[in-house]
Amino acid sequence: MQENLIERIDRELAANPVWQVRSMDTLWLCPFCGEAGAREAPIEDLAPQVRKHLDRCAPWNQGRGRPQTLPILKQKAILMQLAHLLSTQKAWRVVAPNSYWICPYCVKLTDVRFPKETAKVDLPILQGILAHLNGCAAYDGGRGRLRTTEEIKKIATDVLEQKRLIADIRAKLTGSDVWRVKDKNECWVCPYCRKSI
């Protein structure tokens, strides 16, 4: 029976796309439970690792289980990789003072709430980050330029300062007549230099 299982594993690993999903190029994802079931090894060493995993994998159900779909497995692989990046690379854990995650590619404040004290990143945070990355031109499917932690903090500080200044100017424009003066052409007049803009 074990020999038949090893033969099936070898056949599935060679030909079935749902059996070929990897995360971080080193972890084999079980097509039944979607968890990392084996560490990538030479092909002759992988089948015994997979068999060990399947022996304790309830969704496998001794070969009678139903595998998950390829898109679901690929998304799990990506989420697993994101969790790894967030736990090992500081550039992926930079957050603004308001606890929103800053993308390490576009260096923009996202709508992903990322409390600094979070030790383990939960699924909604990972899904929010993935949603941002899927639409992030600077990320470019992972081919973009990852900024350093220092770059991210500097750019983020500059952007936050700019936002603070804009809010301050808006408050002055609405709260002070001196800031609402216009010339004969309806152009705003700077209250400091008295020049029209």
C-alpha cells in the first residue's frame, strides 16, 4: 500500500498543477489542507515528506479527499509569503503614527490598519496588503523596487508633514479674512509677501 502511495505522489507531483504549488520556492503546499506540508528537497526526497504529511492530513482522507482549487492554493502561497516577509523584513512593517501600513514599494499610506504591537499578522491584514499590492504600480507584481526602511520613513515623514501643512493652510483659509484676500483677477494674495498666485 505504501509503495502505491509513493507512486501516486510521484505521479501527482510530476503532472498535477494543484500538487505543484510552492510558497517562497521552498515549501510544498498540500492541495488538500492548503498548509505547508513539506520543505522543497531533491525530487527523490520530496515524496517521503509528502507521504508523512498526508498520513496526518485529515482533508486528504486517505486518498478520498477533494483537493482545493489551483487559484485558492496560489492565493494561500502568496499570503504565506507575505506573512513571511512581514515577520522577517523591517521594510514590510513600517506603519504611520496612525497605525496604517505603508507600502514598501509605492511608499503610500494604505487603508490597512497595522497596529505596531501585532506580533502575528492575521488574515484580514494579509488580505488587505495583498489587495493593495494587486493594484500597486510600483510593486509591479513583485518586480518593483523595494525601498529601505530608512527611505520609507523619510518619505512617509515628508508626506505626513506636507499633509499637516495643507491642513494648516486650509484652516487659515477658512478661519482668517487675511488669508482669503484676492486681487482684481480673483487670484489669491499671499498674506506674507502680498503677491498674487
